Amino acid sequence: MLQAMNAAHADGTQPVSSTDAQPVVLLLPGMSLNETIFPKLPFPTISCDYNGVILPGGGSEPADDKLAAYRHVLSNQLRSDRRWRFARRRIVVGHSFGGMLALDWLTRHETAAEIQVDGLVLISATGGRVFDAIKLRLFGIRRTEMRVPVKWIVQFWTRPTIMRAMKRLTCRGSLAVGRVDFGALEAKSDLAIGLAGWRNTDWRAMRSYRLAMDGFDVTDSLFRLTVPTVVLHGSRDSLLPVSEGRKLAEALPHAEFRVVEEAGHVLPLTHGGEVERSVNQLLEIPV
């Protein structure tokens, strides 16, 4: 390893010395979001933006593994990033879709160096079938909630005409895409962030996200993921009940589960201190 660090890179860049190598945090945002939902961390960070991934046929064409396109984008980015290659320690922080992509990526039978990580923070995520797990929160009083399932509307929801109409409705009649700085938004409710996500994302990519997640289920593979993990879930998550986060943590061999009171689905944006605390915990930095 030291010999590899001291060797010149094929691309002409200077190697990272063993004394300069730092922990690196990989940030995987949720569907239609970007790295601006995460807090500023005191470590080098790498973010992966897959809002431009459009599956063939918008994801409607038959395929055994529709998440492969997203893993491909992620793996290519990490292979080309020297900070990740020579990081002293690697932590992955995945929110919602990003967390589920991390689970899919890390539980596969691959030994490539870029997937070797030292800690994992999963936020507002599930390891099971996503559209079975999602239950929209209508209201809640203390620990009592009223939720409705969405599985029955998924096929209708993902029709191209519906997706285009939603894009126009939320973007003042336009199909244009404009990058959103989520941290700068005045309203940071789950609904406000969801609407801003439509402005941030191509409608075809939004549809591809949803179709790629149809059938996602890594429940039977979670036992392979022995990396230390922190699972965070907001008590007011508008999409996934707290029970989904708890089930995920219980299925992972070395996971700690924490409920973040008053946090919604976009927990990294509203309760960034909890995310930083979790990263520090995995890096064994006093918090």
C-alpha cells in the first residue's frame, strides 16, 4: 500500500502520502436531492449526483437490475477520485434513496477496493421493499399517527404523462431543470423539500428513480454488512414510519438505531448535528 502511495499516478497527479491521508466521507443524497441537504463536515467529502441518470425507456424496459446504472455512476466516480483511493478511513452517509443505493452496493459479492468502507450512516432508509414500506404521514399527535400506504398508486404514479404533469405543476409550467441549494430554502418541511426536488431534477430521471426502486429488497443480504453502522430516523418522517428504521438496524449485525425527535424525512437538512455526531462516532472522535 505504501509503495502504491509513493508511486506516480498514471494520470499524472501526485499521490497522497500516508501521513497526509485523512478520513473521507461519501455523501449519497436522496431521490431528486443533492449534497446541499447535508451539513458541512470537518472532513473531505465526496458527493454523488445521479439526478441525470435516465434509464432506457425511462426505466420501463425489462431489466433484472435497474439499480446497476446508479452503481455504475457511483463506482466510476470513486475510482477516479484519489481522495477516496487513499483515504485513511472511509465513511458512507446515505439518505433515503442514497442509503438504499449504499445497501445495494455494499451487500453485493464484490471485492473492489472502492467498496471497502469503515462506517455507514443510514438516514430515513429501509432495507425492504420500498413501496410496501412507504406510508404517507397525514398527521400525528405524540406517538399516535395516521398514515396511508402508497403501493396501490405506484403504477399510476410512474406513468410518463403523470410525471410530466407533476413537473409542470411544480415548476410553473416548465420542464427545465435548475440546481437547487436546499440549505438556502426558507421552508424546510418534507413537503417543501419534495417540491424543490422537482425543480432540481429532470422528470425522466425522477421517473427512473421510482421505477428502479420497484422490487428493491436487500433484506436477505443485510447479514453480510458487518461494518459499524448508525441508523437515524426522524420521529416525524412523512414517508417511512420509525418502525422501518428500527427493522433495518435490527437486521444489520453491528448497527445502532437512533430516533431523532421532531425530525422529518429530510433529517440531514434540519438536524445536521445528528449526522455529524454519527460520523464522529464511527471515526471514534469524542462527541
